[in-house]
Amino acid sequence: MKEQKVSLDVKGMSCTNCALTITRFLEKQELQNIYVDFIQGKVNFSLSDTLRMPEIVKGINSLGYQVVKPVTAGRDLQSRPLSTIEGRFYFCLIFTIPLLLHMFLSIEILHHPIFQLALCLPVVIVGMMQFGRSAVSSLKSGMPNMDVLITIGSLSAFIYSLVGTILFYNTEHIHQYLFYETAATIITLIMLGNMIESRSVKQTTNAIKELTAIQPKKAKMIIGEIGKNEIVEVDISNIQHFDVLLVNSGDKIPVDGEIIFGDASIDESMITGESMPQEKIKGNKVIGGTTVLSGSIKVLAQKVGEETVLSQIIELVKNAQQSKPKIQRLGDKVSAIFVPAVVSIALITFLLSALAFKISITNSLLNSIAVLVISCPCAMGLATPTALMVGIGRAAKNGILIKGGDTIENFATIKTIVFDKTGTLTTGKFKLSKIETFGIDEAIIKGMLYHIEKHSSHPIALSIIQECKTFANNFLSDSLSDFKEEKGLGMSAKDKEGNIYFVGSYQYAKDITNDNTHSIYIIKNKKLLAQIDLEDEIKLNAAATIKELKEKGIKTIMLSGDNRFKCEKIAKELGIDEVYTEQTPVQKIEVISRLVKESPTAMVGDGINDAPALAKATVGISMSTATQVAINSAQIVILNANDLSFIIKAYNISHHTLLTIKQNLFWAFFYNVIAIPFAAFGFLSPMIAALSMAFSDVIVVGNSLRLNLKRIFS
């Protein structure tokens, strides 16, 4: 039976341990392709038997989480108001404040044990609904989460106080056993931390919301026969391939397609990062979500729904964490054993305090409770995914698509970057750099070139035609006929007098001249008329990009199938360190394989012949104008294919994102390593410990959010 991809929205996940709990449950169900994202509240897996869905949903719900109905398109689970958490927090706060007041006021009712019990009991009940249910479910699954620590800590304080109230009621010693405010404060402060954390984590997905907001909801569709056209407004979801859409000034282009009528100036900055408006005419491609600044066009829909560039960008950002960087796996391993380790430390703290150091049972219990509630595995769980969401989201908003968290780590650590030449370092648009004529005027040569090359199907011919079209009148075109194209050689034509003209490569001219350094030779009746040098136009900011990469200590290499003379000329002009020329696809793979063994290596390419090398490199990078094979083989796609400085932007985003992950993990480890001993030795009360824990993960999320404001680009 064919497997189907399933995506569920799940409420109640707050940390990596929550995700691991659900993951372990789904693994026991023998499901495949499992991915749980606690930040976005998503659970994905492959299922062959759809009849098992109710059983799986029931199982996830039994773990203490809630599978909800799919949210509407363009709206994330995390964007929903946090009414349940907020409501419970404010409910608990109302009862907790009077409990705390007894520490500062001498009002008799505030000190009465029954009054304190009455105030604390509703808070504990709500706390057990919030944390206790999740704790029990996580223990059943064999993956104890942070809620186990909160539940043990708060219940210990409550039960100790309740037993003290029963045993010592109406005695002068009863107040030595009352810690109702500790139990209530732990629960209330942890809820406050969860509420702030949820709001903060929601902000890490802002890039998804901003990208989703770009998508227009409606479109103007042209229907009916020619001459009887009617324009109707339709939902974007109803657009199909080959529908014709009308887009006027100020409108957003609904889907990817091709202009079949009109021209327009289009703002593509939100997709490609290109700040200048792009002038588009009939035959040009357009991208859905971009805005028509001026003009009116008719667009033939070619990519709709999930096929569009914008939909793929959003999906890439959403799935950014599915491939985890190596650095996150350390955090996951620690998180998996963290809770049992903390419970053990708390138990040892109690036993040593009471038995070895002869500290009172009350203080020993308070110290062990402080150990339970101050530890924070959530900070470690949030350290990597929050930074990845912000970093990859910022990259997407700048026209850089990064496929997965491991790509961020790999690209930030590269030592070598390899460039293809044509279409990567250069635009692939050729210009005439030098014309050497023999007894004939240069203008006539250009006119001759125009009229002969316009019959050629070779890509270079298009560039020659563009450059020479102003000289068309310098040569009589109606005198030429019998055009023939010989693959690998060039174009030939014959005039009315029977003269034979040839425009082509040295292979045809080698019997006439020994000079093989030129790109094109023009021959008339076996006599050389001119020899022409073509120059491939170098892309914007190519030299500056190479210079900056070298300043960062990254070695630059050119790897091309083109001839040595052309490659070395461009390499020298750009300052590239090393050049490999006349390489076949197989040879390219061999070079990349050797370089990868020496050090982490990135490869930038665009052609079908580059695809195997892109896949072999540590990180493959392709430009948006690349072949689909090259784009699929790459881990990073640059949407603004004309500006190489976006490679530097991609590197800087990767570097700063990895740096933020390291800062977050350092804080998470440092906090727990320092905080737990402090609590164990009695330097912190359980209430201060709970406050510290509640805000430790907020600091991690806040540091991740700094990536949105950090000056990354020069």
C-alpha cells in the first residue's frame, strides 16, 4: 500500500522533550519519516494505512497533548492566541498573590493554615492539569520531560505542607511546616515563563508569516472566447495551469507564469532581494507574490499552488529543522537524560543534606525542591531550532533559500569554494571585445555577422545579434541565401554572385591561419576577412565577492569545462586562487571529491553538468536561473542570479546563525551547571529557583531573535 504524508497540528508541546516524547510514541507505532516540530506545533509522518489515524491521534492525545483540526491556509498554530495558558496563569496569579502577602503583612487571616490551603489548592489542581498530566504521560512513554521536575517540586512542597497542617494543626510549630506559597509560586511562575516563552517563540516564525502575507488571496482571471472576454475575480486556490490572468498596476502577481501581453515594471525585492524594479515584457517569466509597480500585463499561469517559487520558499523555511546540525544532536542527547539526572541530584541533595550535613528535614526538602525547579532542559531544546528559524527566515527574505539546518552549519565552516565559470561567474551573455579585419570595414563585418548569425540556433548567436543589430543596414541581407549550420563548426551562406561566407570556429579556419586564439573567424571563399574575440560578461560584484571570501580565509577555485585561455583570463581578472579547465562532468566530481577530503568545500554551479559535483560537495549552491537538476542537487539556492554578493550574504547568515546556536547552548549548559549546585547548597529558595528557570529559556529565545536585528550585511 502506498504511503501517504500526514501533517498534524498539535497543541501543548513546549520543548525538545515534548517533541522526543511524541517521536518515541510514533516510532513504537512503526511509522516512517517522523518529524516533530514543537516550535510550529507540527507532527509529520508517513502512513500506509489511513484507518490507523484515529488510533494515532488518540495516542498523541493520551500523552498529554492535543491534536487539533488543521488550521486554515497561511495561518500557523503558533499564531493562535494563547488563551488557555494566559487564562490559567491569571487564575493562578489571583490565588498566589495573597499567599505571598503573608510574608510581608501581619494580617491574621493570611497566616491561617486552612486559608493558605484553600488558596493553594486551586493553583495545584490547575498546575496538575497543566504539568501533571504531561509528566505522567512522558513517564509512560519512557521519555520524562521538564514537567516531571515541576510536578515533583510543586507537589513535594504542597504535600509537605498538607501533612504538616494535619499533624501540627493548632500547635505553635505549624508554621515551620507551611510552604503553600512555595508550591503555588512555582506553578504560577512556570506558567508565566511558558506564556512569555510561547510569545517569544512565535516571533521566531515571523519570516513564515511575512512570506505568507506576500501571497495574494484573489486574482483577476480572463475567461471566454477572443473578442468576448470577461474578467472575473477568483480565489488563488482555483487557478489552474494555462489560465490567463490580468495584473494591473499595484496588483500582486498571483502565480508564476509568462507574460503573453503587455509590459510592466515589477518589484521582486521580497523574493529575490533585488532592490531595483525589473522591467518585464512579453515572453518574460514572472514570479507569484511580486508587485506590478506600473503597467498592465496578461500572465499565462505555469506554476500554481505548491509549485510556485513563493510556496517552495515558505515550505523550505517551515522544514528548516528537519535536517539537524551536528551541534544540535549534542543538545538532544543531553536533554534526553537530563530529567532523570536532575531527579537523582535532587534525591542525593535531600539525603546528603538531612543525613550527612544534619540539616533539618524542612530545609533539606526545600533545597531538593530548588534543584528540581531551577534546572531547565528547555533552554537546551530551544537553543538550536529557534536560531535556525530566525536565520533561515532572514535568508529567505533576502532571496536566499537554505535547505535545512545542517546546511547552515556546513556552509559556516567551509574552507574552499569552487565556482563554475559560464552562467555562474559570468552572465553567459557575450559581447564583441575585439574585431581584427583584413581589407574590409568593421561596420560591414558587423552587418554581415547580424544577417548570418540570426539564422543560427547557437546560444552565443543571440548575444552577437543583439550587439550587431544597429549595423544591419551596412550589409545587404537580401543578397544572402542558402543558410546552413554545421554543428561544432559554424554558419555558412551564399550570395547572388555565388560567394560563400562562413562564420565559425577555428576548426573551419585552421587551413587558412595558425592563430587559434580567437573565438570567431569570418571567411569568404576560403579567404580570412576578420577574426573576432568574444568576452563573456562577468556578473555584478563577482570580483568583490571573491576578494571578501579570500579575506575570510576561504580558498577560491574555478572549475570549468571551457578552454584554458578563457578561464585563466577571467580567473586573473577576478583574483581566483586556482583554476581547473576543460573538465568533463566526471572529472569535476573527481576534483570535488578530492577537495572535500582535504577540507569542507562548497560548489557554485548552474548547469546540468554541474549537478553531480553540486551533490558531491559539502554544500552545493545554485543560482535561480540554473537548470532544475542543478537546483534540486543544491542545498542553497540564490534567487538573484545576477549578483554574486548574495553568496557572501548566505555565508554571513550561516556564520551568525551558527554563532547564535553556540551562544545559546553555552548559556543553557552554563546556566544548569551553575544553577543546580547553587540550589543544592541552599543558596536559592524554591521560589527564586522557579523564577530563574522560567526566564532562562526566554533569554535563549531572545538571543535568537537578535538575528533579525543584527547587522549581518555590509
